[in-house]
Amino acid sequence: MRCTLGVDIGTASSKGVLVDVDGEILATATRAHEVSRPHTGWVEMDGRVWWDEFVAIARELIDAVPEAEIGGVGVSGMGPCILLVDDDDVPVRPAILYGVDTRAHVQIEQMTAQIGAEEIARVGGSLLSSQAGGPKLVWVAEEEPDAWARARRLFMPASWLARRLTGAYLLDHQSASQVSPLYDIEGERWHEPWWARYAGSIEQPPLRWAGDVAGTVTPDAASATGIAEGTPVITGTIDAWTEAVSVGAHEVGDLMLMYGTTMFLVATGEETLRTPSMWTTAGAFAGTRNLAGGLSTSGALTSWLKDLTGADYPQLLAEAEESGPGARGLLMLPYFAGERTPIQDADARGVVAGLTLSHTRGDLYRAALEATALGVRHNVETMRAAGADIGRVVAVGGGTQGRLWMQIVSDATGLVQDVPETTIGASYGAAFLAATATASATATAATGAPVIADWNPVAEKIHPDETLRARYDALFDRYLRLYEGSKDVVHELAAEQKKKEGAA
């Protein structure tokens, strides 16, 4: 039985899937893990875990379906991450994760002053923010010179897996475009002057597109994983983009909403759109561009409330539904880990307004769901103001298992959301890309290359409740005003938090 295997390295877990030629899931496997937060604003992970978990997942999937003939391997992972390794491919320090890691604020200011904001946006598409990889490279060079002196190559989770599987050193264009400001978005290449200035000691990874074949499984990798030597492996990309592929939300005019530990949004078009508060990137495929955004918390916030209250998710969802729209007069800002887009404020913090002694945990949980929904609306309105033409919205990710959350997002934003049959996420998209990349060797005139709409059709549509439009319009106005009205005090509190941590 011919199959493809896809593995995605996520923030909270690594997930794998074995899929047949028609897109049917034959087996799944998961390995939970935790990121490290050694200081406020730092979020990192031991990159060696990524390969260890891939090996464990691959072997579990193969054992589950012993008759499977794996024709291709797909890889994906969170990002943009900064994993630096030495000449022997040994990590010199833990990987620095994507925009939730805000340590490089000084380097962002320095680089912006040195190059100029307008020039950074012209070349790379986006202004520097906590999402940008370039300042994090400079942070390592300035703050950990011993580690920097040993660093020779740059990886992200997908490219690290491709390296361990095939020996190839490369990076996909989409990921590279988030190593701002070192990538030229119009030229679709590294920007040589800035690479030499800020990353000159690091060997440049050659660039490929996400679905390109990176190479084939080596004898050593075959021995470790159980995947046959010579099996093609795709280049892969960042999980949000692979997740968009998994639900067919990667065409021009599509917007993907990824309900995960963080909320991620990717709008796809042909034109390079620039706006200071969002991320302009290369697409996963040649000829496309993305305007992307992300909330720093979503599932992380609901998980925090679950742990804090001791209730399980079904209880909290039932109580949140009973609370009703507006959470009985509560309004929350979801900035519990700072915020990425569109406010780009690493010192933002969570705020709950309107609390009384009569409020319940269900009200708090409802307010948290509404806070993320209003954050989505803030991002969507910013994208549209920048010129994004959003014609179709597709929901994906673990949060789609709870219909209430999606309904609140539709009610707060006015968006109709397509919910595909399979929302397992990026590992499924990676498997699809592997099937597409290897189809030429196996396809017949009758079968052709796989089509994601056939693999993963739309199962339902979530429509907004129009009777709630005025209520959520008013709530959104308060949401914007609450941030503006509280941010000075919140920034002072954030400074106190950092000061206390530094003393400790």
C-alpha cells in the first residue's frame, strides 16, 4: 500500500500522520513536549528533540501499518525559529522560537536605526519585530559570543529534519523571508549585503520552495527511522503555511485561520502588500505572496484558564456558552504573552475589565474566547486596510474541535468559515506536499497528481449570527479603547516584572 508520511514539529507537540494515495489517514502519532521560558520574553527549545521525536513518530507509524510502502516524506515545523549548529551539526544553544520570543528588542532598534525602516520594508517586505529572525541572530552574536563563534549553519524545524534525513542543507523561501531583513522578497534570494553584515559567519542555506524534493533518505537515517533508504523528502516549510495547504487555503484570495497554541492568519495573494503592523512574506509556492499575522496566545490562554480553574474543557465550554455573548459584561485583552500583530507590543499584558464578585469561571472563559476573536478581527481589518482581497476563509487546527470558539470568531468578525473534513493540521499538509512532489513517478493518466479538495473536502460552514453584529461592533470598539487606555500602566507593570526577574 503506497503512502506518504508527514511530520510537523509544533510548539506543544510533534505530530505525525500516515496517509494513503486518496488522502485517507491510516495512522497518527503524537509526542508532547514543552518549550523552555528561562526568562520573561524568552521562548526556546532543544533542537535535538525535534529529530528524536521524528524518529519515534516514524517508527510508531510504520509499526501501526506494516504493509505501508512510504513513497515520500513531508516535514513541517513551527517558525521562524533560529537553530544554530556547529561544523558537526551539533546545536550551539537551544533554538530561539518565533514571535513569542521577544528577547531581541534592543537588536531590532539597533538594526532599524542602522538600515532605516523604509529600506528594511522595501527589501524584506516587513518592518522588524519579534517575529523577525535577523535580530535574533544578532542577539546571539552580541549576548553569547562563544556560541556565535561556533555557529556555522542555520536551521528551522523543517529544514533540520530534512538535513537529518537527507544530508541536504537548505531552507525554503517562505521561511527565509521571515529571517528579516536578510531576504530580498522581490528578488526571492538572500540579500547579500545584509547577510554579510549580520550573519557573515553562517553558511547561507540554498533556497528551495516548500514542495521541492530536498533529497532522499540516507542509509543512516533509514537505520534510525525505519523509512527505506532512497525515499524522497520534501523541503517543507513553517507549520502555518503547511497547515494552509492541508485545508486548501493557499490559493489567491484565501485566508487561513489556524486555531492552535497561538492563533495564526495567512492571507494569500499575488501582490507584495506592505503594512507596518503585519508580516509580508514569500508564499509557500512560487508566484505567491502572503500577508500574515499572529496572536501570541489563543489555545495557550484557554489552557492557562483550564489549569487555573481545575475544570476540563467540556465543562468550561458549556459554562462559556451559558454565559452568552459579552460574557455578562466582561472584556479581556488576550495579551498574556505580549502581542504580535497588529499592535506589535512585546510589553503588552493581559487585562480583564468589568469583573465583579458575581462573575464565574464560565464568564472568564467566554471572555477569553471573545478576546481571541476580537484579536482576529483586529488582524483581518488591518489586512484589508493594507489591500488584502479576502474571498474565502478556512479554519484549521486543534481549536476547530470546539464549535463554540469558531462560532464566536464568526460572530465577532462577520466571517463565514469553511471547516474541512480533516483538521489534523500541518502534518497532513506535509504528507500532501510529499504526495504531490512524488506523484510524477507514480501517477497515471487516470489518476494524475493529488488534489487537496479531493483529499479534504469542506465538511461544514460556520456563519455569523447577524443579530449579534451590533453587540460585537460595540465590543470591538471597547477592545481597541481598552488597550489604548491601559497600555501606559501595563507597560509600567511589564517593566516591574522584568526588573524583579532580573534581580532574581
